[in-house]
Amino acid sequence: MTGPRIINLGLPKTGTTTLTDALRHAGLKVADWRIRRGQSNLPDIVGEHVGRILYADYFVSGDPLARLREFDVVNEMSAVRHDRSLWPQTDWGLLQAIQTYHPDIKFLLSHRDPVKTANSMMRWRNLGNKRLPQADVPGLPRGFGRTEAELAKWVEGHFAFCRRIFAGCDNFLEFDIEDPDARDKIAAYLGIELPWWGQSNTGKAEAE
């Protein structure tokens, strides 16, 4: 068991659920947002947010993926609620540690038009209109993010951050979820077949 070999740096509402579903259809084991019952043989991580596990292991052993070796993929690393604000995909120190301990890791960045992403955040389970403005988020300090314009600027800033730190790297692929060739690009980059590609969360109410 070698541990995760694929990391997605995407923000919420950028097609992360679609990516998880596609990679699971390809037979990969994906850690997505939270470790659910039956997904791990390690009782201490069951029920925990992926972001919390990454940070705990980063500070204890240096390797953020130390307890996620049962998984092939880490996706949707962020978590934000009243008692935590975790954004590993924005933290260069943590990402550098992943690359140091796992030199064969491949990074993905799920991209979506920032304006559309912001609009979706506003409508998704009080993410944009409550949780983000009330949290301290890298690039989006507490009190900001109450408008779609502020959220869109933050989203674009994250994309720019990822492009900058991975500029010239051959283990980084940014893909647009609305690109009709996204499936083929991801499959070629990862060297796998993707038997399914579509749009997850379709039909689910975004307001709560």
C-alpha cells in the first residue's frame, strides 16, 4: 500500500463531487471531505474531516498523508463550520510536504468560472452567505465573502496561487469542468481509464 497518488486542489463547487464519482467509477479509493464509516481500518480517522487529518499528521510526523495510505485519491480537502476552517489546498508548506514525502504524487486543479462558482457557493447549504464570511479563510478574512463579487475574486486568487506554485511542473494539471475534453485530459494525465464522466449533484437543492 503506497498511499494517495492523486491530490485535487479544487475549491468547493468546482466539480469536486463529479471528480470523486468519476475516479470511484475507475476503481480508485477516494478520500472526499470526511472519512465515512467503512472507508478506513483506522478507527481514529473515521468521522474526521480530511483537512483535519492532513494538518494533524503534518504537524506530528511531517507527512500529511501518513494516515491516509488506504486511499488512492484525496479530494475536497477543505472544511468550514463554526469550530473550524481548514483549507490545505491553499497552504504551500503542507503541499510542499506532500510532494517531499510522496514525490510521485500528481496534483489536479478542478477549475470552474469564478463567477459561476461564487453563485453556486451562495446557494449551497449556507456556504457563501454564512459559513465563509464568518470564518477566517486564507485569502478571505472574516467578514469578507458576503457578496458574489468578493467570492469570485477569492476563487480566482486561488487559481492564480496554484498556477504560480506549480508553474513548469509536470505533475500538475488544471482542467475546466465545462471543457468537453476534460475527461480525456484527466485520463491521459493520470494514465487511467474513466468509464464515467458527467455532472454530480444535478437536481439537488442548493439552498438550505
